[in-house]
Amino acid sequence: MQMKPYVNFPGTCADALRYYQQHLGGKITQVMAHGKMPGPSPAGPD
């Protein structure tokens, strides 16, 4: 089974993802900021 998790962090998301990658042995394949999402967002900017 392939997992495609979606996580949302306020603030320093990139730092958190690098920490998890280092300590859990995962591989980050894509990071996209909320403001860079294509199309309209169902969530507000806040």
C-alpha cells in the first residue's frame, strides 16, 4: 500500500519535515506552500 499523507503545520513546516525525514528515515518527495497551490483553495489563507 502506498501512503500519500497530507500534513499541515503553522509556521516552520519545512523544518519539521526535515526533522521527520532525518529521524524516521523517510523521503520528502514534494512540499507545496498553501499560497502555491494550483486552483482555488477550499481553505482560507488564515
